[in-house]
Amino acid sequence: AVSGGMFPTLDGGFVHADANQDRARWSDLKQEDRAMEKVIRCYGEDVSRLVDVCRQSIVFERMGQLLACLRAMHADDSVVLVRLKNRLSPSYDGEPTAGFRNVS
């Protein structure tokens, strides 16, 4: 089923992303100069590696909420998960990101 911007809640209901601006953050596209800098500096001029041009965030207070959202996305036939970067994994080395951790 297409999500239509709806996210599952812990009580089994759904909430629209716009109804919860403190948790769903819709951003503008990455600025062209920043994208070019990243392609040159980080990706050896391989533009195919630039995958974060469209940037949105969903903020969770508990791990269970994150897991429920990932499960809902995985179950949605209209969503294609191409890549999942798990910086919360115990095996992730947080030193290169100064301790920053997330799932993206």
C-alpha cells in the first residue's frame, strides 16, 4: 500500500508527516556547490556516489519506533530501499564522524 506520507504510530494508528513537524523534517535539495564539493572531495569525481541530494529526516525517541518505521517501509510495495547505512551498529566506528550516529 502506498504510504501517502502516513507513518505508523505505536498504538497501531497512523499519522501524516505534516501533522508532526517536530519528527518529520522535509528539507530542500542539497545546494549545487555543496554537491559538487562532495563529488570532488569525497567521491573522486564519481557523481554516481552522490545519493543524498534529496534530504528528509524522521526523528524517533525510541529504537522501537525506528524499527517499526523501517518494517513499514520494507512492507510497502511502493517503497524501494536501495541502501541502509546503520551508524547505530556496535561495529560502526564513530571516530570519522566525531561520534555522530544515525540510520540513513
